[in-house]
Amino acid sequence: METVRLRKLLSHQQDILSKIALGLPLNVVINDICLSIEEIIDDESARCSILSLREGQLFHCAAPNIDDKYCQAINGVHVGPSAGSCGTAAYSNARVIVEDIAVSPLWEDYKELALSFELRSCWSTPIISTQSQILGTFAIYHDKPKAPSAYDLELIDYFVHFTSIALEKNVESFKAKQLIADLQQSNEKFKAFTKVMPDLILILSEDGEYTDLYGSSNELLYSSPSTLIHQNVKDALPKKESQLIMNVIEKTLTTNDVQFFEYELEIKNNKVTFEGRTAPLDHYQPNNPLQRHVVWMARDISVRKNAEQEITKLAFFDSLTNLPNRRMLSDKLTLCVETIKQSDKVGALLFLDLDNFKRINDSLGHSAGDEILVELSTRFRSVIKAPNTLARVGGDEFIILLEYVGENNQQAIIEAEIVAKSLQSVFDEKFEVGKLAFQVSCSIGICLIDKINSVTDNILKFADTAMYHSKKKRGNSSSFYDPALQTLLQNQAELETDIVRAIACDEFCAYFQPQINAQGKIIGAEALIRWNHPQKGLIAPNEFIPIAEQYGLIQKLQNTVLRDICILINDLSRNNIIDESFNISINISQCQFNSTTLKNELLNVINHFDVEPSRVKLEITESMLSGDIDSAIQQMEELKSHGFIFSIDDFGTGYSCLTHLSSFPVKELKIDKSFIDKICDSGTGHSIVQTIINLGKSLNISVVAEGVETLAQFEVLKKIDIDAIQGYLIAKPMTHEQYLQWHNTYLKDGI
């Protein structure tokens, strides 16, 4: 970014953040943001528009240089997949670049309107809150077709960030009031007169005599103008302040140059910070031309200085709890480590994470969760005292830095455990939110700080690892760092990196295991993911699926499987060897099932390949249906309305809520292989399978037996009226080409 533009950007940044910190009206701040980016961006024809999102509609916030008739015409537009740049950006939660409105399908319904106002390109970026919620859109229009440069996008991201801060401040006004309370209190007396009064101009002689006063009322003067004129600063001001002024006068006249400085004066029992500028002034008095003077401009910058302090506070303190944030914690940890390196003392860092806190946010909303976090911070403060540091580093995570817990590790372990128990004791009393009360607990990881363990990044990582170990113990406990566990996590992180690489290199693919009905007809198949690693060969799913779920990569793997399913279905259809009832099942994980994007992810892939949703069967487990039943039914019904079919996998091995089974839109139950292995015995295995089949028949749900390996098992299953089977008796999982060959062969020869 060019130096001049960078200076402008920094200047606007300071001005915008100051206005936000001071709590100026939202329309003032948003309007200023629009004008600022229009001034800095490359093309003078650029016009900025900011819209806010409320209940699926976008409403006008600011567009100072766009015709008001256009703004009113789009005010309240509903978001959607083809709702112009802004409506689509808000709908898809992604930046939408339309270089030419005239030819863009996204603008089909709004093209004539935009073109009538000479708006021919529109780049829109969603404005995201710190809670990952869409607050609105930030758009740049031009009067000609235009594509953004990398510089344009970088600049837009800067101002989108400022807009996000402004909108979120407005939405959560009570937080904003809390953040700037000190600033408002200290500046309240100054606001009324600083808005209307110009700078104070003084003419001072070289001896320090007030010669003239210009441009201000009496409020910023140490005493009244009539008293000050012809009075010497040495007589008018205390000795310390008068000496400061005399030093500035002397330096100005000695250097014969402009001087810039800041100083404070006690004005009517208030400290006022001034920005002073002085310049030499010769021949000011015609009757005494040899006497030199200085012109002294005094500007009250108290508001600006306090705003800077508030911005610093925002940078180093958590806005919700007013506790030190991660940045301040990092600085204090660095200082603590350096001190410990020079001594034989031992410190400790405790990483604390609330157990299952997400359930409160999900059920009651983030405001309820925030109430608990604020109350918890108050309780923690009663336990953690200076010089130790209590910090909130994000979400429901807290870090406690104990600068001294002993002279050796043995003593330090004892002291750190005592502090950990004290922290856990604050959870004994329930947390009240409205009329509800919640029992909350936490997991704590502890890492000692000594001369050996003195790398700040490692200390934080080790404490986090120890906390993770406490989570594995089902929470409500504390653990010290264990190097073996860290090695395990490092291996998992390396595997995660390898998975990311493998996705990019298209090393994952689907294998297919066929299903036949009791009469021997092929009715479908199950898609199973495999990893063809270039060095390790074929890797089974149980080795990488848990890591993919933990690191949020499972959807990318699922899209790969769904892609391969669609390709196989299209190949089978072209060969006319399947009928309308044929479908292929895909396993859906818990995190995917709970995701609000599952429907769109599935539809995007199958629509790309022009495959009917009824061809895809979604396999879920019993445990996924044992939580929020109403939400599960709603999710399934929505997917069913698009044509997808549901199957419950490994039925009988998990938690079965039989009371609600009939409420779920399920078309199939799959009996786990562990029961099929015992089907030929006359004991419980046979009885369980028979019971599941009878249950399916009573609910009009098809039942499929998994893991069928022998003809004897198949014969028993047919006798007890099984609907379909899957297993090695038919075929092992196969690649795409192998399956096509098997399918054709089976149609000719059978099992």
C-alpha cells in the first residue's frame, strides 16, 4: 500500500475508532466509514453502501454518495441466492463480486433499477460479528463494469472490520457503554464546550507577559482575560507550570522555529491536556519593535487522549469481563518467564475451560452465556489476587498466571493444585440466569514455569494439552502437563496437516459395497471413504475420520464421497442397469448432522451432477437422535422434503429412543454386524435380530442386515423376513471401476 494512502488509512482508522469508542451515533460513524473508503480507494467513481441485516432483510444504513431513491428502492430487500450482490453475500456468507451488473444472473431482478442510477458493478462483502453472525453487507459500486484489485479487496476488508465493530457496538449497546464508561465520566464536563469553542490563541512576550488573548471563552483560561492581560505567567501559574511555559518560549525564540508539545494545566479543579504550538512573532508591538513575542496556540486534546487510552484498553482488556485479554496475558507471561530465568523460583500457568458450556449458549443464547461469564469472572477475582494475572482469552477459556508458587517443582505442584481447587470451588454455587439455575464445572490444565520450561509458546501449548487431558477425564478436574500426551497431540496435528494436503491432492475416494434384497436383487450400495496415501497405501477410515471431525475437515471429505456417489449413479444410469429404487448411502457424522449448512452442502454437490436426492440415502446413528429430538426431527424433515432418504446405522448398539422412533422420517434400519455374527445361534443374537425386524415391519421401515458373510446367515435372515443384506457374502467394498464390473457380472450370474 502506498505511503500516502497508508497514512490516510491510519488517520481514518484512528478517527473512526475514536468515534466508536466515544459512542457517537451509528449513522455518523457509518457515514464516515463510507466517505473514508471513497477517499482512499483507487477509482474516484467508487460509491460505498452499508446495509444492516435484520430477520432476513437488508436495510439501508449509509450511502452518502448514492442516490437516495436507489437506497429507498432496495431498502428491506430479502436475502437469497440471487438477490443482487448484497442479498447473495448475506445469504451465502461469502464475498460476492459482480463485475458487470448488466450481465450478472444475480442481478436479474434488480438490474434495471441499478442501471437506471448508473450503477454498473457491485462488490459486496458480508459483515461478520465476533460471534460469527452476519450483521449486514459492505458494498462498493462503480459507474462502469469493473473488477477489484488485490489492493481494493485488502482496503475493503479494513473498512468491513471497522463497520463490524461499529454495528456490533450498536447491537450490543450495553457492552459499548461498559467499555467507554470511564471515558464518558472523565470527559462529560468537557463535551458541552469543546464542541463549540475554537482553539485558544495567546500572545506572550519573551519575558512571559500575557499580551493578548484570542479565540476562546473563559472556560480554558487559568483565570479571566482581564486578569491575565499584562500579567506574567510566573505570577499567574504555579511555579512548575510557569517554568514549563518559559522554557518553551525560550526554545521557540532561540531556534526561531515552530515548536510542538503537549502539557497539562489544572483548570478549575480539572486537569486539561493541551496540544501546544508556538512560533516566533517579531515586531508585534510597533511601539516596542525590539521586544520579541511568541504566538501560542493551545488546543484542548483531553478527549483525544482519553480516546487513545480507551483504544489501548480495548486492545489489552476483554470487553465483556474487563479482564486482561490474551495480548496482555502474553506480555505478562513473557515478563514472568524472563524473571524466572534469573532466579530459582517456579511459576505456573493454569489453562481453564468450562465443561459443556456450549449447551447454555445453544439453548438460551449467547447473552445468557455472557451473564455466566461475567459472574464467573467476579468469582475468580475473589480467588486470584495481584501480582498474579487472571485473563479471559476467548469464549469460555481463562488463563491464570501464577508468578510464584514455590522454590522447587515439588512445592510448586502442591501450591498450583491448591489454586486449582480454589478455582473449582467457585463453581460449587449454581449460576442463575433469570429464573433458571445452572451447575457449571471446568477443566484445568497446569504447566509449571521454570528455567527448563521457559518458552512462552510452549507453556501455553503445554497447559492447553493438560487441560485437554482433564477433558478426557470427563471434565471437572485438573491435570499437569504430560509430555506423552503432547506427543500424541502433535501426531494428530501432523495427521491433520497431511489430511489437508491429501484433500488438495485428491487422494481420498469412495469404495462401494453393494446391497441386495431377500430375493437377490441389487437395491443399492453403501459408499465408504478410503485414503490412498502415496507412501502408506490404503488407510482405513477409523485412523483419520476422528481427526477430520476434530479439525473441521469432515465436510470436505464428505463432499468427496458424495461426488464419487454421483459419478457412479450417473454411470449406472447411462448403462440402464439400475431402476428408480436404486440408491447409495453415505454416512453422516454428528457434527455434520448438527450443522446448519448440511442441506446446502448436499444439494450443491448433487445438483452439480444432476442427481436426484432420492438416490442418496443419509446414514445416521442412534446416538445422534438421542439429544434434542425436536431439532433432529426438524433437520430430518427439511432434508426429506428435498427428497433425501434416512437410514439408522448400527441399530441396536446405541441408545434407542423407541418412544420417538416412529416420529423420525426413517426409511431403513441397519442391524449391526455384531448381531449378525450370532444369528445362527439360537440364543440372544437370533432373538435381537428377530425383534429388530419385527419392529421395522410394525413401523413400515425396511431392515438391512450388515456384515453378512455366509449363505447360512443369509438363509436364516430370509426365514425371519429380512428385507435386504450387505456384507462380504455379496462383495467387499470396491473402487468405482471394480463396482461397475461387479454389478454387470452379478446381473448375469447372481451370488
